Amino acid sequence: MEGSLEAPTRHEIPWRDEAWYDEAALEKELRRVYDICHGCRRCFNLCDSFPMLFDMIDESPNEEVDDLSQGQLKAVVDACTLCDMCFMTKCPYVPPHEFDLDFPHLMLRHRAVENRKGETSLADRELAKMTRNGNLGTTFSGLANWATKEGNGLTRPIMEAVVGIDSRAHVPPFRDVAFANGAQAVVPAPNPDGPAFGRKVALYAGCHDNFNDATPGEAAMKVLAHNGVQVRVEYPDCCGMPKFENGDMASVASAAERISAHFAPLIEDGWDIVPLTTSCALMLKFEWPLIEPGNANVELLSKHTFDVSEYVVALSKSNGLVPIDPMAKTIGVHFACHARAQNMGPKAMEMLRLIPEAKPLLTERCSGHGGKWGIFKQNFDRAVKVGKPAARALMKENPDLVVSECPLAGPHLRQVIAANGNEPPARIGHPIEVMAFAYGL
């Protein structure tokens, strides 16, 4: 029987339970789940994990999952970007169905076992130290940006050989000063005539906004302040998503404890928490409560966290917004996987429809980037391949603007659009940037 009459649910992640790391039990579960996926094949067009799995089974001696080697089982895990789309949009067998299938969290379990055994690559481990890397990058931004710039024939081949970062992959440049360090001096005062005057928002500057590109954060604080919201910018630490991708569960739990404790007094004082990156919002809302169940601060933060687009839409409904001038532009909107995984609907589309005469056009396909996954040499060509349908869909109507709620997907999609033979837009920024532009901010 496919599907369930009950709403999908996710189990707590038992990362402190020794049984979760049992390799024989893990292999048995991998084969059980792979066999179900092989019989269903509904996820064939999401990413390379599924077609790779199906091809390996079809080409095996008996066309059975039992024919697959451990190396083949692992290859499926390595191709997964943890985008969550199979669980969120395709799989009919998620809990509470009796098959109890959560493919992304099974991939996470495999990576956690590898991480515990010390098998996570050095490059993966070091690149996941986002706060350290960001502090170093902003301190030495001139040198770092020169060394990581695409087309640098001196340093990029060395990076590829030593660290494994593909020489063609976009690496985000660093700011000279971290966003959170300089934001308080430039945060606009709340508009006293704004309909949301009296509301308070703490923008959680994720690593990318804080250390690399604060354009979405600057746009968000202007739009919110224009509508009367008091804004502050906070960066207590990285949310841990890169370490989550590595299966480093203890480090993610530590981040959840520390960051939720940082925000708890602000929430008690009436501040809403708005992460600037969809991946951070996903971690705070959904993943942390599954990793740290029973932690009061984590639960409190989960209930008071809002994605940027989600928050603006909520403001429009609860308080109203300052009127926006008409803007007759078509906008290609990439519905980022970690925005979709928040199970809130396409809030960027709802937000952009608030602009009179604007025509947002939705693309619900993965960009293929997958956090740091897509920049590695062994994954870059696959990341481009997975992103090509999204790039084609975004450019189909020749939109005036293209946006994505994922800061890493934007530059990657520009590369994929070019690989498809189209002229990429000058920038694929966050939808909140379009709202700021429409307001003349």
C-alpha cells in the first residue's frame, strides 16, 4: 500500500545510541531501503543517487539489491546532497507508513558512522569549520579572494590538487569586515509610520551573509525597517549544516545548544529570529529539535524562527506592508531545496506577488550544488548535470531577473546556465533583494 492518510513525520535522530552506529545493522537497513526504492523508482529524476542505484541493481547478476557490494552501497550515499527532496516531495513510504523510510536521514547515519571511524576526508572536515574559515578569510580577504578567484591559473590548480576543490567551481569571495561586526552601525531605524512598528527581528547572519555576501542581509534589514520593524544582526556561530553533511553529530548538537542559548533571552524579550539562509532556517526549525530533543532552548528557538520570505509574507497578513510601487518585471524564482524542506510552501513567490505588476515564475528543481558537496572535483560535473533542468526552466521565459533563496545555488546556477549555452544574469540574488529594489531602498 502506497502512502498514508496521516501527515508525514520524522523520528528523532538517535545519534547518542550505540546501536545507531552498528555497521551490520546499518548495512541491513541500507539494503532494505534500497530494495524499496528499486521497486518504486519515483525519485529517478531528483539526483544521481537514485539512477545510480537503479542502474547498479539492473546491471547486477540477479538484478537484486543483495548483489551490491559495500562500495556500491556507499557510492549512493556519496552522491546524496541531503537536499531532503525525496522525503519532502516524492516518497510515498515516509513515516508513519509501515515501510518507515527516511532516505536522507539514512544517508546521514552512514556518514555519521564514517565520521566516527575517522573516514571523513580532511578537506571535508576543514571546510566545515565555517566560523574559523570565515574569520581567517575576512582578515586576509585580499589574498584569499585572489587565490580563490575562478580563472586564477596559479592557485586554483593547486587548490584542486591539494584540497580537492574543482578549479572551475565558484568559491564565494570574502568580505573585508564580517556583516555582524559592522551591521549595528548601519541598521536603519524603524520607520515609526510603518505598519509593523513595534515588531522586533534578530537577523541570524549565516556564514555566507556574515563572511561572504551580505547583500541579502542588507536588503532584509532595509525592507523590515522600512515597514517599522526594529532590526538587529546576530552571528553567535555557524548553524552546523556543513558538519551535519559530514555526519559530525556531536558538533551539530554543540552548535544547537550554544546558539539556542544565545537566542533564548532575545526571544523572551520579544524578538523574532529570522535566519538569512534557508539552510540555517531548516536547521533551527527542524533538524536541531530532532538532534537535541527535550532541549528547552532548542524547542523555543524552533517555534520562533522564520525564513526571510516567510516572515515578510506573515507581516503582510498580520500588519500589512508599506505600499510598493508597480514593477512590471518577470522574475525567475528558483525554489531552493532547503526552502522547500521547511514545509511552508513557496513563500518567495508569495512575497514577490506583493509587488504590483511583478510576474514571478517558479522553478521547483534542485540547483545541484548541495552545500560544499558541489565544489569538490569528484562532484562538480555531477552538480552541473543535476542543475541543468533547473537552469533551463529558469531561463525558459527569458526573465528580467532571476533569484534563489539559496546563496550558494545562485552563483552555481549562473555557471550551469552558461553551460546550457545561455547568457547568465549578472547576479542571482535572494528574493528579498528584489523587494528592496521595488521599494527603492
